[in-house]
Amino acid sequence: MRYGFTITLISAVKLAYKKGSFALFKDYMSGYFKAKKEDITPLVSVEEGEFIRNLRWKGILSKFKK
């Protein structure tokens, strides 16, 4: 989805915490690194990825502005 490492890490930690499973965190991150290493074709275009990242960052930062 072209999240990038930081957003992937944040979402992996959050999901693993909510589910109470460290194994889920490991699976999430290993999937990210596997996709990077094997140069798997992303599901979205570069422009769509940029839009998605900006949207996710706005959501993340809005949690801290309250």
C-alpha cells in the first residue's frame, strides 16, 4: 500500500497491541520486509500511495492535537 516503514511500524504496533499478540506484529513486519526485499509490485500507484500516506499522517497527528 506504499505506507512506508514508519506508518507500517505504527500500525503494526497498534494492531498487535489491540489483539494482544506479539506474533501478529512479527508477521506484519516480516511481510513488509519480504515485500521490500522481493520488490513485489505495490497495489496502488505512486500518486495514490502519496495520498494514502498523507491521509494516514493527518489521522495520526490529529490524535495528538486534541
